[in-house]
Amino acid sequence: VVVNGEDRLSAVLSEFARTVITEFPIQRILDHLVERIIEVLPVSSAVVTLISNEFSVADLRQEDHEPTIAPATVAVGLAAVFTFPLRHGTERFGTLDLYCDAPGMLDAADMVAAQTLADVAAAYLLNAKARDEALARSERFHQISMHDSLTGLPNRRLLEERLQHAAQRARRTRTYTSVMFLDLDEFKQVNDTYGHLVGDELLRVVSRRLLRLIRSGDTLARFSGDEFVFLCEEMNSAGDVETLAKRIDATFAEPFDVAGIELTIGASVGLAFAGPGEDVSSDLLVRADMAMYRAKRANEPGRITVDVRKARRSIDNDVLEVDLRAALQADELDVAYQPIVRSADGRVSGVEALLRWTHPGRGAVSPAVMVPIAERSGLISEVGAWVLERSCRDHGRWTRLHPDIPLDLAVNVSVRQLTGRDYCADVAAALDSADMDPRSLVLEITESIIMEHSDRIMTVLAGLNALGVRLALDDFGTGYSSLSYLGRMPIQIVKIDRGFIADIGDASGRAIVAAVTDLAHVLGLTVVAEGVENVQQRDATSAIGCDFAQGYFFAQPMPAASIEALLVA
Ligand code: C2E
Ligand code: MG
Ligand code: MG
């Protein structure tokens, strides 16, 4: 019996020893100890009580464990209580109380075992206490190292941590995440004029005011010096941030009272978004920072001004970017077609597809604004693919309606599309699904593409030619490419930029158009004059020998349905 008892005791002790090194909550381990004691010793219940208030850990069953223990235990039918001290050196900080149903003594071995268990419990508790204290210290340290000591705001490290969490959440919730970078204008001047103490106080006052603008769950961090960052998560639309931007604007319209000095100070704000399903990363911080610098460049130096308004433009572009993404899904994009006519007989020989976007709030957004935004954000591949697909479909309808009228379709292409994944395959697929003759398709590329003539791009252009698709060099003369390039590129058409056509009235303008046209013809290229606005320009381009012309003189860009009507006429 004794051996068996010792075995069980040592089993409990070793089990207990193992738990000491784990992160188990103290309460659970003590519960477990108390349960096992009952199995090892001839007692009916056991209680650990801590009498030292050094322990933050609640003792077991404390409520029903009064100091006047004997009468209470007798009342509930317990006959004997044995108390073993929990010791730390000579100090006693608690007890292990064992209760028996029957009166009488525990035998000597049980008494030794009980004290052993009490000692082990004591060692465990001291260990756990030390662990908790170390944890609290490190939490305090963490807290300090993650916050800015001047303003108490989260610092850059904590911001980056929050951004990581935001990334995980954004993947789940498919909402908008935004980062707004705010930099005080002329903060250095405040420091220089009033001293650093006033500068520090200004930062505190500003941070308190900014804190009032954010929703719970958003983060306002002090990034460095006079830079603050807002991290806003789980927004349903880009409009939510515009509201915040407006509130920031209003906040800086009010002067700041800093140690009795009234300071009017401005801020430059840059904003970047990640839309639903997009990656949230520290890239967002970089983009917001860049937007802020663009805003700052627009400021007038030398004065402390409220200038969030001037930051609006870069905010606007980022908002537009988000809206463009939504527009793709919401079918707000459209394609207009501008006829291209043959100089010889004035007949429509083709159309150019031009992207159109009617923004629900702003009305028409010009491709000159939209295309660069789409290029910067990488959306251009999707937008471009949409334009191609849509215009090939329209073209298919026209040729089915009028199989006797051959009509070329010209579509603009950005360099970013060419460098994307397998562009040739996308074009082939679009042609295929619209059942379109590749020889009717012209892809318009700009000189910047030619200038970049990397092997990769040249391969793509050659691939397009191999499909039977023709390539046009758009806006010729606006870039840096020289006439000598024309012969070296895999192009079939040159579109002379409307700037030259506008100057065609004077001798030098006319000479340039004539020279380009002649050279192009020598090289076997076809020439299109762009931006023909009046009859003089029409006559001049046709006299020079431009094969085709395009411009308001002939027709404005128009909806697909109007092209249908035009073909009937
Ligand atoms: P672009 O390819 O040179 O297209 C011709 C532009 O000149 C069009 O402007 C057209 O409306 C305008 N235009 C036509 N005739 C006249 C005229 O007689 N006088 C004047 N002043 N302008 C005339 P839009 O539609 O605003 O497009 C601007 C540019 O945006 C295009 O220039 C093209 O580079 C780009 N773009 C348009 N759609 C797309 C697209 O789907 N993808 C890409 N990547 N770029 C596009
Ligand atoms: Mg074009
Ligand atoms: Mg052009």
C-alpha cells in the first residue's frame, strides 16, 4: 500500500513538475493539483489558500474559505482539517488545507507526502509569480517601445504591426483600407521661432485634436517628427475617407492654443487606398507618403498655411483610382468611336475606340486623367482588356450588319499592357471570341513604347504582327523618337499628332507634315493625320498625301449606336 501510495505521489509530482514549465494558467494547475491530491491521499477535499497579498492570483475557492475554518467545516460535515504551510524561506504565504470526512490523524507517510505537495505547490506559485512579473515588465516594455513618449500615440513600429493585422482582416472582410499621411507645414518654423518646448507642445495639442477625428478601431500614429499617419480599416467606400479628410481640413482651420500662443498651422495630406481584395502592405504607407510629398510640393513655402485643400488633388487621384476599380465592375465605363476617313474619297474606313468614363459624382473623366491613373495602379491591363473585348464585339455587330462595308478598328494600348502577362494571347482570344478578322484590327501604341524598345516589347509587337494585327504609332512627333526610328519598328501606320496638323497653315508646319508623310511612304507605311478640325486642314493634309484623316471636322467620338447609323447613311 505504501509503495503504491509513493508511486502515485511521485506520479503526481512529476506531472506537476511538467506543468510548471508550461504557460498554463495558475488557477487551472492548482485546480488540477487539488484534484490529484484527493486521489493520492486519504482526504475528501483539498484547498489552497494564499494569505499573502503579494499574489495577484486568486486562491482556490476563497469565498467559502473563512479564517475561522473549523466551525464552518464541521458544519458541512467535515471532521478533520490538516493545514500545511506554503513556505518561501522562513516566510509563510499560504496554506494547503486537507479535509477528511472521518476524524483521526493522517499517518506519518501521508503527512510527509502532504507537506511535499505543499512545498511543490509553493515552489510552483513562486515560479508563476515571477513569470507573471516578468510578463508584466515585458508588456510594460512592449507598451513603451510601441508608443511615442511625447504624444502617447502608437509609434511607427506599432503602426506597422497594425498594418499587418489590417492586411489579414482585409483579406477576410473585403473592405477598403486606407492610409493617410499627414505632415505639418512649416513645423520647423514653429520650432525656430518659439523654441522646442512650444514645438513639442504643439505636437501634443495636434495629436489630441486628431485623435478626436478617428473612429474606434482606426489607428492614429506618430510616424516621426511632425508626421502622423491614420490607418482606417473596414471602410465600405472610399467616401468614408473623404469625410475624414474634410474633418482634418476643418481641424486645421482652427488655430491651436499652445502655451498661450495662438498658432495657425497647416498640414499636407497624402492618401492611399487598398480596395476590396487588394493586398494591404507597407506599400500603402509608401504610396501615402508619396502622395503627401506631392501635396507638399504644391504648397506655398514661407508661410504657415492651412493647406489641406491643396492636398485634395492627390487625394482625388487616389479616390479616383478606387472608383475606377469599382467602375469596371459597375459597368460605368463605355467606349466612344471616332471615325477615320480616307482622304481620297472622304469615306469612313475605320473607327478609333476611345475609353469613356462617366463618374457618378463627377461626370465625365477624361482618358487623359484616367489612363495615367489606371497605368499607375496596374488597372490598365484590366481596363485595356475590357476596351478591346468590348470594341471587338461592337465591330463584329457592325460587320454582320454590313458585310459589304470593310471597317478597321483601332484600339489604344498602353506600354504596361504589353509588358503584362501574355498580351498576344489576350488579343488572340478577343479576336477569336468576336470572330474578328485580325487584319481589321489596328493597335495604337505611343512613342514611349518605341523608346523603351526592350527585347520583351519587341517580341510582343512581332507576335501581334504575326497574328495579322497591324500596329500604328500614335501621336507621332510628341515624343522623342526620330524619323529614323520609323524604319526600324514593326509598325504599319503613323498617326501624325494633331499639334502638327494645327500648325499646317504655316510653311514650316506644312513642311514637317510633308516630310514625315513622304518618309513614311518611302518606308511603306500608311499615314493618318490626327485632329483635323477644319476644311483648310482637311485640304492641306489631303494635298500633302496623308492617306487618312481623323478629327472634329469629320466627326466627334460617338456612341456605338451612332456608328451603326453612320454606316447605313
Ligand atoms: P489619342 O489616341 O490620340 O486619341 C485621340 C484623341 O484626340 C481623343 O481624345 C479624341 O477625342 C481627340 N480628338 C479627336 N479629334 C480631335 C480634334 O479634331 N481636335 C482635338 N483637339 N482633339 C481631337 P480622348 O478621347 O480624350 O483621348 C485622349 C487620349 O487618351 C487618347 O489619345 C489615347 O492616348 C488615350 N486613350 C483613350 N482611350 C484609351 C484606351 O482605351 N486605352 C488607352 N491606353 N489609352 C486611351
Ligand atoms: Mg489613339
Ligand atoms: Mg493620337
